[in-house]
Amino acid sequence: MAQFVDWDLAVATAGALGKTGPRVSYDEATEVVADLRRLTDEAAGHVADYTGLTSQVAHPPVRVVDRRDWAATNIAGLREVITPLVGRLAPDKQPGALTEAIGSRVTGVQAGTVLAYLSGRVLGQYEVFSADPGQLLLVAPNIVEVERKLQADPRDFRLWVCLHEVTHRTQFTAVPWMRGYFLGEVQAFVDAAQGGEHLLDRLRRGVGTLADVVRNPQSRSSVLDIVQTPGQRAVLDRLTALMTLLEGHAEFVMDGVGPQVIPSVERIRAGFNRRREAGNPVEKTVRRLIGIDVKMRQYAEGRKFVHAVVDRVGMAGFNRIFESPLTLPRLTELSEPDAWVARVHGPVGPVPPAD
């Protein structure tokens, strides 16, 4: 079977191109790691109390990582998913040894370039590809770097980040079908393609597009260039709706819990929003890559949707969203939360006035 990516080269490229972290002493680094682990546990209690969601499956403890480890973990996760997909797409395709070696190495360098770029910007992640039910990662150098730039109280900022990332972990561990559904949609995207050999070529071009945008901020390339069938577009709509929901829910939770437990939360939120509006590299890259800026306003649109639904039917009513894939919001419902309420809850009376 053809090797799609030289994964070892991708790891080496990500490590070589990744940014160095902020200056910290050994004692400071040790303290940051211990602090993030402790605050993750604290955040878990706050998130469970606020959302009413509790983990239904066991999960490993948080991993506090550096940029290189974050990139390596994500590459390992991508390998777990992409390798069997490529095997299904072109089981009988056997290119020449030279063609295979060159193609896989080029793609390896491109993938490593993208992960190196993102590794300097991601604060945390719930990584679901490499293991079931997933793994919570906190990127310590990036958290320290941002808290210093914002001149934020370290304890407050770290807890604020933990609230967001622990909410993502809760979404996948309190809703055991979520990971399988997400991976199934990735599979559906591949299955909706027309012609395995052509899709492999498009996948290579897609990885190249990612690397091109990272290297050239003025690039007008779009990963939508590899989406060519109506079936793939339908899957992309469902994935966009899911990711918007999950990001918006995490934002809603951190904003709901924050004022109760983080004294400087308003200052942190204001500073973070200014940073994001000024050009959060991750978000701007994602928007540029996907080419559908309106659809990918995940934080603002998702938070607005969650807020509207909770106002309408309460937190327990909102949590019906996690009953099954059928109760997830459709893409059109994200801008019309009453439509989701009507579909899932049926007619709902007027909202009582606040006391």
C-alpha cells in the first residue's frame, strides 16, 4: 500500500520549525505544570456543577506538554486516522518506489510545517484521534506566553483556559457516542468522494494548501478546493455545525463559571478578545483555509446559540442536544435557535420574566 505521509519526517519537521518557548527557569516550569494539573481538577468540578454533565467513561489525566510534544501527539493522531483511510481509498494502487518516496516526503514536510505553526499558538486541546475516549492536552509554553502578553494574573488565566478545555473533555466523556460520531463523519467525508485515486491526489493538494497558507498569509487558496461532491459538502456542513456547537458551548461555560471563581475574568476576557480580533493566528488560518468565513465564526455564533437555547429551555433542556446525533443542531439552526427548540422540545411557552 502506498504511504501517504512520511510521518517520521513530519514529526522531525514540526520539531525543527516549531517556535522556542518563553524564558522560564526549571523551577518555574515545574510550578506551571503542577499548577495546570491542579487547576484542571478544579475546573472539572466547576464545569460539572454548571453544566450538569458528568463523565460516563474513564479518561486519562491531563497531559501538560510543550510545543514539540503537542505537534508529535497530533501527528500520531492523524496517522491513526489517515493511514486506514488511505488503505480503503486505494488498496490496489502501487506507484513506483521513487514516486511513493518523493510524494510521502513532500507531504510529510508539508504536514510538519502546518503542525509546527499551530504548535506555537494552541493553548489546549482535547485530542480524540489517537485514543479512546481522547486526551486533554495543555500547551504550557503557549499559556505562559499569552498570560505574560496580556499581563494577566497567572492563576486566573490558567484556570480560565482550563475551564474551556475541560468543557471539551466533558463533551466527549459525558457523551460517549460523540467521538464515534465525529470519526464517523470523517469517514463519511471520504466515502462521499468520487473516485479513490483522484481523492488521494486531492488530499495531497489539501495538505499542500495548508502549508502554502501557513507560509504565505496572502494566499487565497482554500481547502474547499478538495471538496467536489454534494455528499462531501453535506458532511462538511454537519461537521461545521458540530464544531460550532462544541466551541460555543465551551465559551458559554467559561463565561458562566468565570465570574464566580476568577476575580480578574473581565479583564482577561477583554484582553483575550482584543488579541483574537487583532488576528488570532489559529482562527484566521482556519477561516482562510476553509474559505467560508461566515460558517466558521464558531466562538461567537456558537456561544450566541447556546445562550439563546439555555435562556429558552434552561440548562437541562439544552443538554438534550447531547441525547443523540439526531438532536444535534443543524447548520441552519445555529442562527435560528428557536427552530432547534421547536424540533427537539416541541412547542414551548413564553419565557417567564426574570425576578
